[in-house]
Amino acid sequence: MKLTPDHFFRLLGDPTRLRCLLLLQSEGELCVCELTEALETSQPKISRHLASLREGGLVSDRRQGQWIFYRIHEALPTWQVQVLGECLAAQKKSSQYQQDLKRLGKQRLSTDIVCCN
């Protein structure tokens, strides 16, 4: 599905979806549970936003057992990849992005959280 610019920017306009995309852009591939922990958001909410991003063609997914992993879709047009890259570069120093990364790192190290890792 080719996204028109207005639909692309509408998808980016939601803070939760944008935060998901920035983490995916930065980390490559993440499981729903990792995004849930990093964004401190409920699993149903994260899954709903990821479904919107998948339907819009911005992310692709793969299933591994009971886990679903998401990544930026490899067939995005160049202009969309550039926009996401610029968004990530602009957000890298923001406190919210740094907190999201910190929680993601803690989640990956934690033995208390049952997850895909």
C-alpha cells in the first residue's frame, strides 16, 4: 500500500505511534512486550497502534512462537525513510526518547519480566 503524504503524517501524528517508530528505527526490531515496557503503555494500546502502522505499510511483523516482532517496513519509499531518519535525529536528545531507551534497556536486562528475550 502506497501511503499518501497526508496519511503518512497522520500516522506519525500520534505520539505513541511516533515513539514506537523511533524505537524501531533505532533498534531495528522489537517485540510488542519490549515496546510496552519502554513506553510504559498497555499491551492492547501498543498492539492497536502497531496494527495501524502495519495496515499503513510503515512496519512489518513476524511471528516467532507466541511473540510478534515489528520492524520498519523494508519497502518504504525513500522520502518516508528520510523523514523517519530526520525525526529520530531530532528526538535522540529529547528526555522522553532517552527515558524510552533506558526503560527498554532495563527491560532487556530484567529477569523478572517474562518476554521474548
